[in-house]
Amino acid sequence: MSEVIKVYDLPAIERYAKAIQEFSKNVESASEETERQFNTKTGNNSDEAVALTAFFERLNSLQNQVFHTFPKYISHFSGSISHLDRKSGS
């Protein structure tokens, strides 16, 4: 089954892709100013120390997703969108 999608405003798609790319750059720039690496020096294995260490590990993992993985996905998405106008000529 072949589906046909008609696009009537290719320049708008290119502007959309550029806006997404700019957003990605802004997120990346803001993350460089915002990101912090959290760690703890508890020195013991008390329940509180284990819980605090687990919390910091999770916080660092979330930061990695928000500040590094997410901007890469956005950038990839904008690249995919910008290729739509090139594919339409084929």
C-alpha cells in the first residue's frame, strides 16, 4: 500500500526545521550553564548514605538525559525534517 503525502509549503518546513535546530542549540547552551554533577562523600554505608548516593546517581542520570540526550534527539529530528524538502523532488 502506497500513501501519498502532499506538502504545499516546503519553505515552511525548512523554517520549522531551522527553528527546531535553534531550539536544540539553545537547550544545549542553557544546559552547559545549568548542569551540575552531584556526588556525596558519606564515608559509611548507613541507610541514609545509601539512599543519598542512590538519589544523586538518579539525579545525575536524569540530568544526562535532559542536558545531553534530549538535545541530540531534537537536533536529529530537525535534520530529518529538513530532508523532507529534498526528498520531495524525487
